[in-house]
Amino acid sequence: MTDQQAAGNAIREAVAEIVGRKVKDNEAIVSSGLIDSLAVLKLISKIEQKLGVRIPPNNLQPDDFDTVEITLETLERVAAKA
């Protein structure tokens, strides 16, 4: 399993824990109202715990976590800056 696959799995698990069900990788969770801004913070915390990473809040918006795919892109972008 690659790092990207592991990250994708961790994101899927974290989203499922917050939403209460599995979601498709391209299913909108923020813009659809499935989760709110407080839940986005919980999602970030869960992802950090699962992956052992720190996601700095600088320049991040709730839309950066709108889908599993976008969240994975956001993590890659944040990691590239680290």
C-alpha cells in the first residue's frame, strides 16, 4: 500500500466516523451541508491522529475538505510545503 492509498483510507475512515456512514470519494460533504465548519475541525483532528501528521490551519478553508479527493489533494499540498 502506498502512502497515498494509506492517506486515502485514513481520510475515508475519518469522514465515515464524522458523517456516520461511508461516502463516495467525490461526494460533497461540506458544501452539501452533510458536515458543518465545527465538524471540519473534528475531521482535521481525526486525520491528524490517524496519519500522525500536523495540518496547519493557515490558508485552509472548509472547501479544502469538501470531498475525500479534495482532502487528499489538500494533504499533499500541505505536505509539499512542509
